[in-house]
Amino acid sequence: MEVLGIRNFYSNLERLGEEGSEFSFGYIALVVVSALLATGGLLANSIPVIIGSMCIAPFLGPSRAVCIEGIYKNWKTVSRGLVKQLDFILSRSITKQINYFAKEFLKQ
């Protein structure tokens, strides 16, 4: 929809929010690769690799979904965005546990 030659940005914001709350193969693959890269960086004690894993991580979409769809009171999309954010916390805690056990195993 255009008004005076200006596109309707509200519909674009809603589309971005919806896309950020959906699980896809690409999202899951990037989370797994990011977690593995972070684990390797922690094991190697390499700060650039850890920062690189944070750059790969696709966690802007869920935050955008929660913020935008919260404004539009689309609670179903907000809850899906929150679930994706909790997925991030879970993947990072698993990475920390793998790192801890790997360091203990390598000490022996």
C-alpha cells in the first residue's frame, strides 16, 4: 500500500517480526555452527574465534520479533520469539558444559 508514494512501513515491520519468530533450517544450522565455533574458541582460548561465533549467531531476529510484535500486540509471535531466545540461552549453556568437561578431560 502506498500513500503519496510512500510504502506502508508498518506491514514491513510486521513481516520482519513474523520472519524473526519462525524456526527454519538455516536458523538451526547457524545456531549449531555458532555453538561449535564458540566451543572450539573456548577450548583453544582464542578470543577472535569466540567473537566470530557471536557474529555468526542469528539472534537478532527473535529480539526484533518480540519488540515489534509486542507493539502490535501479536502475542503468538511474541511467544515464538521468546522461545527462540530461550533456545539461545540453552545452546550457550550446553556449550559451556561441553567446554568445562572437555577441559577437565584434557587435564588428565
